[in-house]
Amino acid sequence: MQTHKAKRVDITIEKIMLSRLTDAIEKADVSGYSILPVFGGSGRSGAWTREDNIGRGDGMVQVVCIIKPGRLDALLDSAFEVVDRHIGVVTITDCEVLRAERF
Amino acid sequence: MDVFSLAAETLVTPIVLSFVLGLFAALVRSDLSIPEAVAKGMSLYLLFAIGFKGGVSLADHGNELTLGLTLLAGVLLSAIIPFVAYAVLRLMSGLNALDAAAVAGHYGSISIVTFVASTSVLESQGIMYDGYMVAVAAAMEAPAILSALWLVTRTKGGGTMEPGLWREIMLNGSIVLLIGAFLIGMITGEDGLKEIAPLVIAPFKGVLCLFLLDMGIIAGRGLRKGRGVLDAGAIAFGIVMPMIGAIFGLGAAVLLGIPLGSALLLMVLSASASYIAVPAAMRVALPEANQSVYLTLSLGVTFPFNLVIGIPLYLALATVAIGG
């Protein structure tokens, strides 16, 4: 089957920053993304789980974007303005999609 | 009844003991936990019930001048206490200016759960309080955040108050529900209360017990995780600062001439530290500040102190100063 090259960007960020990040992603003309809950983890601030959350901004979420390679720089520039000062992880991986016109 | 037996009596209640149970469970690493959605539901229920009852009370015994003055006092206390907290913290601990300012913001703001627990103590003691104190609680959430950001700007620069953040603070779900329920209670009055009394009155204390069980678990886990994050001076600050805040609250209450129950609530609001609204604001505005420090202090040290020792202590103080 014919496949097409794409980039997958995973941004794990504090939940409180989510709306700012999705605004930035949309500002880069990327309209498709998925938001996944993060149940817990461990980092420089130690281990945590969602069960310990009491506030609306507690915890982390992961935003996944799959885009055409040519749109990567614009997305990263826009997203970096939001994530720059905050804890989180940004990863970029090569992937392939079946329907290129959707990205 | 003397003030000491009054204070002792408030310690042995299902509410305080439920919290202690949760704290114990977390400290001994029991797997006891309250599902996230259940805790969220209980929180919504408690905010609605306390807001509604406050509104009904104001509808029946409204005093606009006292309400306005107490609101103003609450806003001023919330704005001023962070400066005191910052100075005390810098004196007592080795925290840097940024972390100290972030912590200070938490101590100017309030813990609505401590407030709710205090109303329950007052009701169990048959002490009346003014319904408008709910509005005072809501008004005291945000000014402290501005003070903390000003402290950061003054000391080292940084700390941004973007317009979106301001909207999020002022219109966060808890504030909207609390004030909304307060207004519904004020508009519908006693007739409205009669219609929904089985929901907002009868189960209130039982739900509060379960909610505080959950808070005990979270506070205990926070204490466990926060071990090593705080030095002895910072931990001492978490106990001393609420008492300083309570004295500020008592001073304001005496100046305003408000009755004992409301005075205790103003003391509790001044003594408590935020662990919901302010941490969220600090994560956006001051991401470089260490959240383990301010969360462990407000939730792991000050919240348990206020709930178990502070409330009865403040009640005893207020009884001496104002009379019961």
C-alpha cells in the first residue's frame, strides 16, 4: 500500500498550559492534533500520579500532532514560545501515513 | 464552657478525625484512595452547598455596609499578607527570592476547604456566622497573586501576568460555582433552601468527612514526597505564618466589629494558604519557582495544622478577644 512520509510531534506539558499550547498549534495552521491524558510519571520534581491532583491545572497531558514535514518548523516555532519556560518534553519522530491529504 | 475545652471539643469531630485517617493512611503507604472523579464531584457539591447557604443567609440578614467593609478588608488582607509572609519566610528559611515570593502568594490567598471545615465547626458549636463570608472568601483568592508577582518583579524581574491568566483566575470553576450558588441562594432565599434542603443540608457533613479523608490522603502523600524539599525554617514558617495571618484577620474583625463566628472565618481565611488557585497561577506566571516547595508547605504543613490545631486555636483566641 502507498504510504507518505510525515512527522509526529509529541508534546508532554502541564495541563494548565494546554489551551495556550493548542492555541499556538492552531496559530501555526495545524488544525489536527490529539490530546492524551498522562496518568503519572517521574521527572526532576519527583514521581507523581493523577490521584494526587487536587487542582484544575495539576498533572500533565500529551498533545500529538502528525504533520507534513514542511510544516514542522512553523509548528515548533509557535509551540516553543509556549513550552520554553515550562517543564515538559517535546519529541519529533518520522512516521508514515496512509492518506497524505489529511495532513 | 471555657475556651480550652471548646478548642479541645472541636478536635474530636468526624471531620477532623476523617482527615487524620487520610493522613495516617498516606503516611503508612496504604493503598486507600478516593477516585479522582468522586473527589471532583464532592468538591463541586461542597462549593455549591456552602455558596447557596451563604446566599440564603445574606438574603435573610443582609447588611450591605458590613458586607462591603468586610469584602474590602478581605481584599486588603489578601494583598498585604504576602508581603508579611515574604519577609518572615526570608528571615526563617534559606529559600531564594523567587520561591519565597511564590510561597508568599499562597499564604495571602485562601483554602476554601479550611473555610468550609470552619463553618462546620461553628455550626456544631451553635455559633452563628454571616453568610456573606462566602463572598469574602471568593474575593480573597486573587489579590495575593498580584502581590506575589509584584514581589518577583521587584526582586529579580520576570513573572508575567498575561491577560488570559487573569481571566482564568477570576473565572476559575470554583469561584464561578461559589459565587453563582451564593447568588442563587440570595435570590431564592429561605423558600429556595426549603426546596433543596435534602441536598444542601442533610448530607453536607458526611460529604465533608469523605472529602477531608481524601484531602488527608493527598496531604500525607505530599508530605512524604516533600521530605527533603523544605528546611526546618520553612517547615516552621508553615506553622508560624498561619498564626500571624490569623492575628491579622482577628485585628480586622475587631476593627469591623463583626460577630464571633464571622471573625473566626476571617481569621481562617487570613491564616489558610491556597493549594488550588494560586499553584495553577504560579505554574503559568512563575514556572521557574519550585512547585514542590509551595505545594508541600501549603498542603502538607499549613493545611493539616489549620484543620487540626489552627481552627480550635483561632476560635479560642477570637472568643477571648470578641467574646462568645
